[in-house]
Amino acid sequence: MIDPRRLRILRAVADHRTVTAAAAALYLTPSAVSQQLAALEQETGHVLLTRSGRGVRLTAAGEILLGHAHEVLAQLERAEAELAAYAGGSAGEVTVAAFATGIAEVLAPAIAQLALEQPGIRLRVRDAEGDQSLPLLLDGEADLALAVEYRGGPGADDARLSVLPLYAEPFDAVLPSGHPLADLPAVALANLSDADWVGQYPGNPCHDVTLLACELAGFAPRFVHSSDDFRAVTALVGAGAGVALVPRSALRGMDLKEVQVRPVTGPAATRRVFAATRRGAETHPLIAPVLAALVRESERLPAH
């Protein structure tokens, strides 16, 4: 009989690619992880891992078992959800990992509404960039993630996740007030191909959105300055250090006296925001009301 706890360890190793990183995510020692993997190989009668450079990769047998692990662990999440519903499950804590503007746009209003409708549900928020919340979710450090699509990230068909689309928002061009294109009603990205750019660090999903939009416009942006803080990005643009693409919601309430904000024509620069849970947990009586509240608040957002 295969121990499902060892399947969780196998999945962590597959996600993190090293025993040490998987152990850290699971709050175990590397030796404990290695022992559990060795026991799993004895249970199955197959070699499941092989070394690859400084890390490890799954063998063909390991990949087969990993597919079943996703199903088994999702079913265990469903079992926990049903048991919680049977027991009442109307009181408890839900940890949500979310990026800053997502917190401001939908999560904070959802918390306020849930305090009135579901006072037994306590939300604990962890500020995490759009590419960091899903690893926190999969490692069990969060119950729900508010995230954005990004290249290389888990897709909607990922067997580990249940994904709920929430909203999409455009990026606007932010230009210094004296820029030659600042008086136009809209800006074509191709006309900014020779400009210096202010952008997020590589790995930030917003960096990927900017890169992709510029690629579709036929050029690679020349990033001169980098910051993951949109206020800092806007301040640098206002100082004449370059141009930028910034999500429209991030500009609300910001001092824009030194810049001009214009919609973009041509290839769309858009970020798509979604909520995710571990597959099977979406019906948990503590998590389902939070998802419903996020959907409601997303529907109330101003039209972009």
C-alpha cells in the first residue's frame, strides 16, 4: 500500500527539483525526505528519481506515479472539504497569498464583506508577487492564491490546481510629461521602440506582460531601470528616466502630475487575474465563500 504522505513528498520534489528545496518547503530535513522517497520506491518497486546536474528529475515510473499523486491528493482535499462541511465548517482561518493591487482591488473589499456575511471566517493575507503565490499554495503555506497569468507558470489545466478566472486589466503607457507622444490620445507601442524603459525585474509577471506586448509590436524594450514598486516606476518616468507600461489599477490614487498616462493601441498589454486553490479544496466550506466573495468584488470593478 502506497502511503499518501510520501506522494506529497514526491510532488514537492517534482515541483522544486531538489531534495533540499523540497525539504525546506515541507519543513522536513533533507535526510527525512530522502528516507521517505526511498521507502516510496520500496513500496512501488520502481526507481522514481534520478540525479540531473545539481538536482533530481523523475524517471518515467516517477512521472506515472506523479500523475496519480495529483489525483490522490486532490481526492484527499475533497474528503477534507466534505468532512468540514459535515462538521459545520463555518468557522476557521483561510490564508490567502495575493499581490498588492489584487489585495487592494478585490481581496480587501471581500474581507470587509465576509466580516458581515461570514464572521466565523478569518482571512490571513500574505503579500506575494503574482508569481510567488502559487508556490506558496502548492507548498501548503496558503489555502488560496490570488495570482496572475505569466509565461512558464502553471496553466489552467494543471492537475494540481483548481483555477477560477476573476478579471483582466489593461496596461497603460506612462510617459514623461514632455515626451513627444504625450499629447496623443493613445500610444502605439512600436513608436516607443527607441525609448529607454523602466520595468519590473525579470520573473515578475508584469515584466513578462511588457516583454510580450513589445515583442508583438516588433521590438525588445531596452530596460534601463528596474523596480517592482509601481510608485517608484512612475516616479522614475516622471523624472524623465524612461517610459513604462503599468497596470491601470496600480495607477489609481497615484500622484501623476509629472507623467502622462495613455492607453495603448496595437498589441494588447493585459494581465489576467485568477484565484486558485489546490484541486479538490475549492468546495471546502471555509474556502468556497471566499472564492464567491472574490468573484463578486471582481464583477464590481470599474469597466476597463
